[in-house]
Amino acid sequence: QVPPARCALFDPAFSAREAAALQALGLCLLPENEGAATLFYMVHCGKALYNNLLWSNWSPAALSKLVIIGNSFRGIEERLLSRILERDYSYIAKILKGVEEVALPSHPRYLDTFNDTSVHWFPLDKLQELSPEVWDFAEEPTYQDCEDLEIIRKGEE
């Protein structure tokens, strides 16, 4: 078991009350993400958030330090037409061969809630096996043609 004082948390959206409660529990709050190994708990987030997270860490060195608990990337791949996945969520599409994913067991009481949750990690050796072209294109996603965008982009509030 990891002692609370050794747990460092960062979320740019923590409110003052949330930060105070976490500090009262003995957890360390970081003023910014320090680039160390990071666990992202992103259950039920939209595809664009996963795509943006990948884009903002788009290098083998950075991705190899991430672990994501969230919606299954394989499930996303299975449910979307490949042309839509590649057009709207290109970073998810490009990383599928560089990610390891293990589904969390579903709970019989919550089958409709946590039925698509997986743990994802990015082994450095798998990332380095991807072609150099995968890493060359790293433009910010725009979601211009995305019909099912599940986030509010800056300037659209």
C-alpha cells in the first residue's frame, strides 16, 4: 500500500474545496504536471479527451510514462468506422499498435456502467517499433468534421 504522502495528484480543474479535502487526506497536490509517471483515471470520458491526451504526450518517451484507466481503445476501434476513427481521432488510431490494454472485470450489479473500462499502458519497446511516420505528424486535433464531439472546445463556451 502506498502511503498518502507519497501520492502526488494533479488536475487543473481541482476546485479550492477539492484541493483542501485532498490535502486534508494527506495527499500531495502538484501545481503542474511534472512529467513523471502519471495515472489518468478517465472513466466515461469522450473520445476527443483521450485523443487530446495522446496528442499532448505524443512521443515514445512521454507516452511510456502514462497509464490510463478508461474506455477501451479496442472498443472505440470496434464501434467506429475506420475512416471516422482516423479522421476524427487520429491519435487513438495511430497508437493502437503501441498500447497494451487489459479489460477490468465487469461487476454484475453495474453491467451498463463499467462494461467498457480497461487499463492502458504504452510499453516503450512497442512504441519504438512503430514507424517513424507515426511520430512525424503531431498537429493539434481540431474536430472540424466530428459529428459526435463530446467536449467543449476553447472559444465555444
